[in-house]
Amino acid sequence: MSPPVIGARVACAPTGCTVSWETAAPPVRILAGPAADRIDRTTPVAEVDAGSEVTVPGPGVGDRRYFEVVAAGEDRGPVVGDRYLGLEGAPGTRDLGGYTTVDGRRIRWGTLFRSGGLTTVTADDRRRLASLGLPDDCPPPDRAARAAPRAPGAVATRAARTRDARWLRRLARGSGPAWAHCGAAADRRGWPTALLLATLGVARETVVADHLLTNRPPPGGAAPSRPVTRAPVDTAFEAVLRRYGTFARYLDRGLGLDAATVAALRDRFLASR
């Protein structure tokens, strides 16, 4: 049996996009398209007989490109995209697509995003966000959100649970692309994104790894002057587990989310099996 594609990823720069993987049966075909569900399966952009990476022409400025990595003997493979959107005024803004859940599903590319702030986005950035179906400013917090404590260990308090439950219910009722968060303070704490990813079924260590990506400068960007640490996310998870025992019980008893709400969130952001 030929090995499947494992560890597929892509990083794009002005010189092109480098697609890489850890294991796959050669020859490996690289397919591409402007959206994760619009891959051109007729003509590969590259075929690789040896090695585990290839650089192909990148998209135009402001465009997105997704790649499917297909091992020999297979019809399909994992679809990957460059996480970073290339925003001049918010270079760390990124796509949360592709993360795998514990039950084997994946977050759909182009549906869920995070940013450390949008106050300095340019006119071109705004047009880029609009093309993705994203608002170019952060949604205003409701009264419960303003009143809720923000310390990492306070996520299990009544005020914080009220805030988070209302937010998740709004997301479950919505449609189209959404922000997991788009503010500097939330980016440093990491809890809004961690809460949503964990609710979708993403493993804790993957959630932490995504939080730490904030420290990795995107192409053309600079590393943050104050690196984030995993401590706030770990502290928040431990506070939840200490009080409720499991994350599922926290969603049920702590946030009061019924199975239909959780299912609606997963249907909105997760790809079909």
C-alpha cells in the first residue's frame, strides 16, 4: 500500500509558493485553484518524482491560491493554503483552515480567520477582506462581553461564560466567513480562538500551536515586539477542566450549549468527511 500524503503545507512569497510534505508515494501531483473547493483537476501545476517540496508560481497580489497534494495511485489528497492573507496593515492576519479535529474532520479553508487588529489596514486590505466576505472592522462587543472578566483564569466565571455562550450562539446562527477574533488583546490571550477551535473538535496542542504562530513573522512582516506565550491558553483550559472535568461538560453545563448549537457550528466551519 502506498503511503498517503502526510504533513502537507504551503508558504507563499512574492517569488512563488513552496508546497511541501513529509510522506507521500511518488510521483506526487500538485493541483491548484483559486479556492479550496475550486481545484483544477485537469492540469497539475507540478509533478514531483523525488524530494518532498516544490516551488510553483504564486497568485497575483491580493489573490489566494490553494493546492492539493496527491500521492501516486490516489485520486485526491489534502488541500492546503497559505495561512497568511498578505494584508499590508495587518500582516499577521491568517486563515484557520485545514486544522484536523479529533474525529477526522477538517476546518474548511476560507471560512474562519484571526487577526491581531484591523485598525491599520489599508484601502487595498479592505478590498481584500471584502473579497473574502469578511468585515474590515471587529464586531462591537455586547454588554455581557464588556462586563466579562478578561484574565485567562476567569473564563469559567458566570460573566465570562455568558459572554462566550452568546458569541458561540451568534456564530452558530450565522453563515459565511467569520472572525474567530480580530483584536490585539484577544490575540495575546488567545482564548476566543482557542474556545472556538476546541468547540469544533480541534485538539488542545493544535490550538496552542496556532496561538504560537502569532510569533512567526509572515513573508514581508516583522515578528511581534512582545511575543505571545502559551501560558494564557493553558491557564484558561486548566480553569475550565478544573471546574468541569472535561471540555464537553463545560460546553454543556458551563455554557449551556445544546447539541444542536454545537452541530450548527461544526456544520458551518468543518468540511464534510
